[in-house]
Amino acid sequence: MSTSHLDYLDRLEAEAIHIMREVAGQFERPALLFSGGKDSIVLTRLAEKAFRPGRFPFPLVHVDTGHNFSEVLAYRDELAARLGEKLIVRKVEDTIKQRGLRDATGKFPSRNPLQTYTLLDVIEEFEFDACIGGARRDEEKARAKERIFSVRDEFGQWDPKRQRPELWNIYNGKIQKGENVRVFPISNWTELDVWRYIQRENIALPSIYFGHERACVVLPSGQLLGLSEHLQLDETDEIVKRQVRYRTVGDSTCTAAVESNASTIDDIIEDLLLAKVSERGATRLDDNISEAGMEDRKRNGYF
């Protein structure tokens, strides 16, 4: 890897560490939203660099849809134990019961939209005033509208017209009681940057990110959705075994795999350099509902 590229990753790292320290300095009850995916894993490494040898000034918070990949849940628990940091888990299943919500139905019953209720509940329960997340601006259009400090009102709602200027890397965390700020330390990173940082830092990941054989449903679009007990399939569905990996992890009912033999980080980076479709465009089925689908969800409190 060239010196110039190392310098580039160093700059991204320094910016993210600065943002995390700003969160620690400006907020009383921050949290780091942890999915077990590569972006939130990178955030934990950045937090280590920002705050070690001390403890993190925030807990890790996971909103569990109940449809998560088992490999990711196992990794989540192992990482929290190894770091010695507090892990708070709240389940969408419990929120459905407590709020009397209607669970998702259909062939691919994603609980992604229902995560919003659980997230807002856990923010209220612990009175979090800042929630750190791993969103990047190259993911999809709504995320590209976010500032690094993105204010949510007392109802958890986001208004893209209420964005604050962030000139000269000055971040304004002043909020009213009941409001909270979503913070995106790796907002200026790309998917490729994340993988190159993982490579440089030699960060362990859930095995699901690497090529493995998995039984999959072939969707009409040609995408491959890993079999799980949550899918409602019928006899017309085509089931195949393919060598696949996941570019992103989330609700298993709406997160597609990509065919790949990649067994190392170098292989994955090579895959990305040849890829013609974005991470979410290739794998997140429910991001493609409408042009403004994600923005509508974010307005209502989705991360």
C-alpha cells in the first residue's frame, strides 16, 4: 500500500476520532449504535483509539430485529466481551408486543421499518442525547443529505431543511430537552475506505463477509437471498446452493448475498474495485421501494 494512501486513511481516521471526542465533550448521555456490521465494527476500533486506555464514554446499543444473522450475533457478543464495554440489546419483538404493532407479513417479512420504534424507545429509556452510527454518504441519497451532527426533534424526526452548517469542522451539539443528535464519524468514508481500513488495522469480522456456501432463494431480480426460517416461500421458489458473501448485514429477510469466492480482505477489495453496483443497491431489497423511501423513514426516526 502506498504512503499516499496511508496518509489518506490517517486523515479519515483523525477526523473520525476528533468527531468521537467532540461527542464525548458535548453530550451527557451518548451511545454507539452497534449492528455487528463492518461499519459499526470500524467505529469500535476508532473508539478504542480515541479513548483507550480509558473506558468508552458510551455503551454499545444494538436494536435486534429477531431476523439477524446468527454469525453476526455471535460476533457482537464476543466483541463486547473482549472490549469489556457495556452492551445494551433491545428487541423489535418486544416492541411489537408492547406497542401492539403489526408484524411484517408477506414472502419476505422485513422488520427494518419497525426498528424505528425500538430505537426511539431505547433513546427515551436511557435518555440518550447523541447516537453514533456508521452511515456513509456513498450508501444512498438520503444519507448524503445528513450533516455529521444531525439533529432529531423531540419526536425523533429528521428534517433535512434543519441542517446546521459545519464550517471548518466545527460541530454544534446544542439541543433542547427531548431532542437528540445522530452523529456520523465516518460520513466522509466510502465502502472501499472502510475495507482498506479494516485491512490496515487487521480487524476481525463475522465470517459472513467472506465467501461461503449457502442455500439461497433466487429472486426475480436474480439476487440471492439466504434461506432462513423467517421467509414465507412456496413451491415455485427456486432454491440453489451458491458460493456467496455479504457486503452488508442486517435483517436477513431483505439483505441479499452476492456471488463471491473472496476468502481474504484483499479478495474483497478486488471484488469492490470491479463492482458496478453500490453496496445497498446490490443487497438491500427494501431500500429500493421508492426514490424517497429511505428519506421518509429517516424523517420518522429511522437511523
